[in-house]
Amino acid sequence: MKRAKAALVGTQIAAADVLGTVMTSERSGGRDPGRLGPPARTDHQITAVRAKAATEGDGPTGRLAPMHGPAPCRAVKASGVIAEHPAPAAAETTADAADSPAALDPVSLANEGGRFVPELYLALNPDVRALIDAGEVADPETHWRATGLADETAGRRPSVLHDQSLYAGLPEGLPQLFAEDEVDPDTYLFLHPDVRGAIGPDPEAARRHWLDFGRAEGRVPGGVAPFRDRRCNAGRLLAKPFGMNVYGSFAALSGLGTAARGMVRALHAAGIPIALWNLDTSQGPARVTAADRARGPIYRINLIIVNADQLGRTLGLFPDGQFDDAYNIGVWQWELPAFRPDWFPYFGALDEVWTNSEFQVTAMRSMAPVPVHKVHLPVVVPAVPVPATRADFGLPEDAFVFLLPFDVSSSAARKNPFAAIEAFRTAFASDTSVFLVLKYHSSRGDPAFVSQLNRAIRGMSNVRVIADKLSAAEMAGLQSVCDALISPHRSEGFGLNIAECMALGKPVVATNYSGNVDFFDAEVGYPVDWTLAEVGRWTGPYSPNYNWAEPRKASLVEQLRAVVADPAEAARRGAAAARRIARDFSDDAIGGVIRERLHSVNLDASPVGFLGWVGASRGAALAPLGKQALSLPYPGVSRLPLLSVVVPVWDVPGMLLEACIQSVIRQTYGFWELCLCNDGSTRPDTLAVLDRYRGTSPRIKIRDLPRNSGIVGASNAAVEIAAGEYVVLLDNDDELHPDALMEVARALSAQPDIDCLYTDEDKIDVAGNRIDHFYKPDWSPEHLESVMYVLHMLVVRKRLMLDIGGFRDGFDGAQDYDLMLRISRATDRIHHIPRALYHWRAIPGSAAEVVDAKPAALLAGQRALAEHARAKYGDTTRVEKGLTEGTFRVRRPLMGRPRVSLLVLTNNQRGEVPGKGEMPFVDNFVRSIREKTSYPNYEIIVVDNGRLDAGQLAEYRDLGVTIEDYTGGVTPFNFAAKANFAVRRARSEHVVLLNDDMEVISEDWLTALLEFAQDPEIGVVGGRLLHADGSIQHVGTVIGVNGGAAHPYHCFPRHFVGYNAFTHVIRNYAAVTGACMATRRSVLAQVGGFDEAYAIDYNDIDLCLRVLEVGYRIVYTPFAELYHFEGRSAQRTTQNPAEVAAFRARWSRFLDNDPYYNPNLARDALDFSLRMDRPAA
């Protein structure tokens, strides 16, 4: 296999190692000389449990010196660990038999750092395990000394012998897979978010980073298919015998070593011929001996047990052609639900991937261009050569002991020990009958973490720390003397610690998430509930915007107490766990899975099953983003957030799904990923489209659910694999405007603290024609509580979305509304882009075509709103159906029964009142208030110009109306001055300014106003006013229309619902009319009351805008409905030019963009029609 411009570089760059091997184990790492808290055990206790070994010291290798036998001498030379099945006769070895086996000692064996690794010996020699199980041999080392070494020397057993001298003369440094001098900067920054975050959208800086650092760090440049020249000749492949050439770190005391040895045992059990190439990692990056480099493959299958990020360098250890003309299977491990896109090119070396859990299969399969299959790790009960006791570890004999093992240097945050400590403290406080053992190692990998851990357990007398590296036997001994395992992990690829303790029959308390759910449930353990959360910061290879689980503390505490409280039940579950592991995870069981997989594609016989895709992945690479998107830099974009477009898919017509996907691919902004979740689709055309895009790019992830779970389940599943900073919601038959994501990026660059963002939209019919625009107001909380006006396109900061629980079951069809309501309670950093960037598909039977097409969705929306309203306003809040289908009314509870001052400003004009004849308007209004107002606690203050006659005064006194004589000037009339006078005469905090030419229609009009006027975030509330003929006089005020301000739908019929039912819903406006204006005296005082420079015109609008400017909202409610016999309070025929000019000068920014109107709507019409003096955005 040729590699693109392969070269060797030095190893001084450490950054690549930070993104290196991701599966480690509690059994690796150096001993920590300093322990937390009191000593866990004495040196003689450590020695007692170690199988005839003692520590050589605390040096960097931490080797174990022999405590018996002859002194070490030169090792027998060998070509590395080589095994072939069936053995022993056919075993391949180049061992030199000239040296006496009797002179050898375990310190010189072929394994990590010179240790004898009993697991490796047993993996290579299954018959020895049978002898030990039968009691005929004490332990692996005893057998090796007695007969094994002689058998190896004679070629009857696979050799485990070599020494460090076998690596002499090999090239220094690491093989480099990518050596390109040129790099596509856009793609490079997409693949490496840490670089993107450091240098920003600077293409030249990206090029320099690649040349100066990226190549040496082993980063993937993008746009390069490193394995494109891999040879896949069917004839040469079939000429090789069936069997496997297996490459792995078989001697490593780590999770990868355990996996490699387990795979060898399973292959033996399956009866599959194998030959082994050992990858030595004792000195750092993997190495192979010169002899192994020169030894060609034997069989037709290569099994490469190396993680994706190390695959390129590992293959580079061997000559070109080593992995050609073969069926290559990679065994990969990964712990998070989203796979890394920069590892996508490594699929090109493989024809298939095996991994150890369904969780990992799902992560890798989402972007893999090759088949991904589950092959569990075999799990064996760890051998304890010397029976361990609690005294060996300094543990009390009579306590219940929980064990939590983890590796400080390998993402201890993923193991989550702090959650265990906090839950343990809550569950048991200082109860010394229950102990927690924190077993960790490699503390020098993160001293700050260890210090934090030390502070967390300070004062906890029932916590013990073992900060040593333990041998496999010691670790097995520790597991055997503890009562239960606790694993509050955030994610596990497989969960080997969990499986091993289950094999021992120990009850396990563990997060019910990730790889362990394949074998762990409430029947065999104590599952802990969890919520999805972002990683939050760079943690090993895990990006901050990747996701994992956060175990719920209450659930963890409950399960810890349950284990201790009922020992019989804990024992029952432990025994069931042991049976399950023995049944499903034995070498034979896993071997059977392997054998069946190889047979299913005829790898053991006829080539019919697999030749069709051998080498098909060779071109795996991320194509340069510039092929579709604009090239960097982007105008107006100062940061490059990754946007995850989330699409739940279920049996949508294939052509509509194709159009949906293409609308994302055609985005001018390149930093996106498309997360599709196939929700159990059965339509052939739907599946055909998904298959066409599967594995084509690391930017397109496709997750398959085994059965239909509904839009909520599918959406959450898509979000789980999303790695972006923000989630963009897209339905599977809708489309995005090509600039949609670019506009989002511009908005996020201008305001990086935005948590949620929405855009305008239109609809498209089946033929793709754009119809029925919806240009929305800026963020309007009260509007949202009337109807889901936000709709599409909705963009949410993923961390916030996960914090509030994502989409919730039970709200299918209204899941977006439920989500948006919860977002509104969590943040006010909500932004609107006034441009139609989303195209909603209107097809027969869809909500885009008819609002009540899905009545169940409307009911779900009402439930969501009711829950939101109770959470926000109290348990007595009610939600009712609104005035039109699909809208709602939130009935906020009043805070007591505060007194309200109704300030009626009158000039005592007379006029015709429909059905009543001519009379003073103020008399009619006062009587209607008294007769029709259901709210009890109010006072009426009539502010008169001295024109009320004696009869009126007497009547008002009888009705309890207060008369205030306005002492200001009457000519010229100044409404603002009179209104300020009225407010000063009010005796209540709550005031309602009212013209006198009014009449009450709805009896709860005052209650409807007060519901909002009581809200400390709302400054002014207005009602729905009708002319005498029933036509609309006021349903809110928009700014910038007709040169100043205007009442939309003025003189339209009473029941005209208007643009998206705006006349019939509670919503936010920039202003409401002063003819009916509820507010608080404190609000008026804060803004200085009405500006008396506006005697007639704009005084109410100016007041509202000043109230808006200081942070309050303005609300219109159609449920406060009154007649307004307009024009009778003080007649005028023209506007004052000076007032008009002053208003325009002061409020020019609102004239240009009323936040509750839309810049795309008409400036010369009252009906929310489309603006015609410029193209709509």
C-alpha cells in the first residue's frame, strides 16, 4: 500500500500525542510515589499481593525485577511475537535456539518494558489456560518456566521473546502519512477545530500552521486520500490462504493490549489460522522489529488492532505493499457518539471495521464508507495467583467497599470520579461502614486534577486512595476484595472494568449509557439515569462540542444506597451478571461471532460475498470545502462556528429528501455538518437516497435507528451525534436558502453570546415554487406564548439545548414549540435574522398547508404551553384556546387584587353612540365601565377641562367617580400635558390612560390588561379597539409606516385575522395607542412621563419607544376589547409638522427598523404586505 508522500519526522512534537490513543486502561502508567490522604497500605502489604515481584523503583519505566531464579542475561533473539493457528507444528518463528532457555528470566521477555505478561502468554496458548483451570498448573509463569520457553525455542509454541536490541538500526522518528506542501485552508480548519479556534478564519495562517506544525503533528490536511494507491488485485488476494495476519500491541499493559490479546484468544477459539505482528509501545509510539518489517503477510485477511488515529503511522512502519491485495479489517475503539471527521481518511486503508459495542458501531457507521460490525471483547475472570485480602490494600474487613478505578492521564473526566465522590458523600456522609476506594494511576499526567481530587475528598474518613500502578494480578485481587464497582462514567467504548467486575459476580452501579448497555441493565446491575451534555473543554481527543452523558446525582445516590441496603438483591444481580458475561463474552462466544461474520461474506471460501467492496474506500477524504462553499475569508465572519444541521428522516419521498440534502451541500458557508437520523424508514426511495450519501463525506453523518421512534426520538438521536457549537433544525422535506448558514455565521460573529436564533421563511410547493412568505418580528416573548411564531429556521446553541433536556417525549408534532418555550425560560439572548432563509414544504396533509392538518400536534402544543406557563407564572396559570385555530391564550394569575386607577381624559364632547343616540361620550364610557367591568378593584378618575355640568358631577359622585379639574392650558390642546397631570392625580401604582370616547366590550378587559401590566418586564399594555361600525381601529402600532407610525389593519373588518393572525393574538409591538394604555406610575417616572413637546402627535408612540429603550416590553392583547369612537376627544385635521420632524429625528432607527414589524414588509401599506420598493430578503 503506497502512502501519499510518506516521510519520517522527529518525535519532538507532542501535540499529536494529545490526540493519540483513546482507549486506555487502569492497568497502564507509572507508579505515583505520593498518595492522597492516609496511606492505603504498607509496602509489605503491596509485596504480599504481588506475585513474587517487587517494585524496582519509581523510574520512568516502573519495571518489575524478578525475586527468584537466575540473574538476567541476554535474551534469545526472535523476530517478535509470532503465532500461527493451527499450532504448534505450523508455528512460524525465527527464534535462535543457541541460547539456553534456563538462562532466561522474565525481565527480558518480549513485552512492554520487559515484564512477563501472563495474559499474553495465555492468549497465545489456550491449552495453558485449560491446564490452570484444571488445577494442573499454578499460573502462566510457572508453566512458561517449566516447559513453555523450551517449546518456543523448538518452534512448538509461538515465541514471546525479543529484546530492545532488535530495534537497533531502525529509522528514528515516526512515519508521516501526509507530507503535502499545499493544503486547502478551509478544509484544514474544518477538520481541526482547535486550530480554527486559535487562528480564526485566516487562510494564510492555516497554511502556515500546516507547514510549521500540522505535518509534524500528524494532522490530516483534508482533500487528500492517503490510501488511493492501495492495490486490491482479486487474483493475488484469492491466491492467499484463508486466515488472518494480526497486528496489535499484544504485550501492552493497557486497554488496547487487553483487546488485542482477547482478539487472539477469540481467533484461536474460532479455529482461524493466524500470524501475529507485535507492535511494541513500551518506549512510546509503536515500533516493530526489523525482522517483522521484512516478513510479508501470509493470509488473505489483515486484522489491524490499532485505533484510527494511529493507523497511518502504524501502516508506515511496514514496507509498501504489506497491506495490499488483502481484505483489511481494522479494530477501532472510540468512546463518544460522534466520530471524528479528521479520521475519515483512515477508512481508506480498510474494507471493514470491527468495534466492541453497538454504541461504537453507531458512532463509526454514521460516516463510515465501509461496513462496521460489532465484535465484543472477550471477558475472562481475572486470575488472582495469590489470594488477596483486604489487609493487603489497607481496607477494613467489616465495611461495604465500592471500587472506582481510573487513569488520570487518559481522560479522567470521562470516568467522572468527582460525581462518584459527591454522590457517595450525599449517600453515606461519614458512615465508616461504607467505603469508597479510588484506584488511579499516572497522576503525573495531570497534577492539577490530582490536587482537585485531593480537595474533593478532604475530610472524608471513609474514602481510600490507591495511587499505584498495579499488575493484572494485583488489580484482580483488588476487584475480588471489594464488594461493588461504581462507574459514573460519562461515556465508555466498551466498559471493560464493568464487565470484569460483573464476571466476578460483583454488583455494579454504572451510568446506563454508551458501550456498557450491551451487557448491563437492571437485571444484572444498578443503572444510573443520565442526561446528554457537551464535553465542555478539550479533554484528550474529545472536542468541547462533542457530547457524552452526565449521570444524574439523585439517581446515582439512590442506586448506591440500594446496593448497600439489600445485600441479598445485590448478590442476586451480581450472580446474574456473572452468568451473562460467562455466556455471552467467553472466547468461544466471541470466536463464534467472528467466524459467522467472516463466513457471511465468504472470506473463508468463495469470493462472491466481499470482492464487490474490497478497496472501495480507497478514496476516502474530505473534499475541499471550496468546491461548494465560498473560500475564506467570508465577509462579515470573524469566527467559524461549526453548525450541525439536524434532520430526522422517516419515509419521506426520495426526491424531497434529495433536495433537502442538496440544499445543505450548496451552502456558501462551509463549516457545517449534516446529521441525518433514519427513523426506521421502509420506503425504498428514502433508503436509496440515504445509501447514496452514506460514507461519502465526514460532513454527512447518517444514524440508523432500528425502529421508528417518532420525530422526538429521531431528532434527539441526530443531536447526539452532532459535534457543532450550534444545532440547526431542518425537516426532511424542507430546504435551506444557499446563504442560510452564512447569515447565521455573520450573526454569531457580530454577537457571539447568542444562544438561539431564528430566521424568516417562506413555503415551497411540490414543484419547488416559493409561496406564502412569513417575515417575523424580532424576539417577542408574549407572541411566542400565543403561537409558535418562531417556526423555521431555528438555530440553538447545543450546550443550552442539552442543558434544558433536548426534545421531550410526549410532544411529537409540537416538539419545536416545546423546545422554544423552554429556551425562552433559560435565556433572553435570542436573535432574529430578517431574511427568508428557510423554505417550508407545503404538501397535502402538512401543517405548512393547513394549520390544523395535525390536531394532535396542536394538543401537544397546548400541553407544552401549559407546562411552560405554570413553570413561569405559577401553578394557577391557565392556557386556553385562542381566537383562531392554532393559537392560545395564557391566563396569567393576578398578583393579588391591586387597585387600578382608570384615568379618563375628557373634553366632554357629545356625539352619536350607536343604539343610544347622542350623548356625552364620557357619560357613556363611565357607565359602561361600571356595568361591564368584572375586575373589582379600580377607581375612575375623570380628568376634566372644567366642562362637566352639574348633573354629570352629581352622577359621578353617586358612582364614586373622582373628578380632577385639569389646570393646564386648553388651547392649544396638549394631550401629553393632560396625561401627565392625570398620572400625578392617580393614587395607584397601576394606571390605565383612556380616551373618553370609548365603550367597554369585553367584561374582563381590565383583567386582560392587568395580567401583563403587573409583569415587571413589561412597561406598557394596549388593547383591541374597534370603530363604532365594528371595524378595526387599533391592534397595535408599527413604526416606519406612512412616514411615521400607523395602526395596521385600520378600518379592516372586525374579524379579519390579518398576517399570521396578528390581530387576534397577544403579541409584542414597539408601541400601542394612548387611547387605551395600561402602565405603572413607576415606569412613567423612570422615563419622565409623556414628552409635552408632542402636544397632539406621537406623544404616546414616543413614550412607548422610551419605555422600550430602557428595557421594558410593550404588549398588545386582543382580549381587552373596547369601542373607540375615534376623533371625538379632540378633533384635528392635520399633523403638526414640527412634531413630525422632531419624532423622525429622535426615532430614525425605529423608522428604519421597527423590531416588531420587519424590514421586508411594506412602508406604505397597513396590511403587512410585502415591500415593493426593494427586493425582499
